[in-house]
Amino acid sequence: SPLTEYCKNHGIMVKRVNNYRYLLVLNREFEEPLEAKIPLKGSWHIYEVSKEDGSQRLVETGEQISVKLAAGDAVLLRVQPACEEPFLASYQLEA
């Protein structure tokens, strides 16, 4: 897991799907916005997954994730080890 002990206690869920690692970062506070730098184990490419269409964009590479969330909001991120060449994952939805 890319998460440090700090992360495991602050509204962050981890899921591995088809060899992709995802982090769901949520602001548990419903009255105040959240601005945080979340430390990671090692260096990672961080991709934000669009809420609208599932597309991804590389937002940063490093040993931490910078997040700004409105009260009660969340963001889905995909992480990839920084030693690997960055790539965008694609999805196929089936009816």
C-alpha cells in the first residue's frame, strides 16, 4: 500500500482493481473545507479520476498528495509507482 499510518486514519480508502491502485480521499467534515498534504510511502504518479466521465489526468508526481476539498466532498485518485512510465488507464463499461 502506498499509504503511511497518517493516511490510514484520515478518511482515505484504498482499493486495487485490475492491477490499478485507487485512493478515495474524503473530507469527513461537512461544514469546513479540507486542504491537506498527504504523505505517501515512496514516490508515485498521482492521477485524478473525473467524476463526470471517469477520464484521468496526471496531477502530480512525488511523495505526497495535495488535496483541496469542499465540505463533505471526495476525490478519486489512481496512483502508480513513479519508477514506471506514466500512462492513462481506460475503462469499458458494460450494460
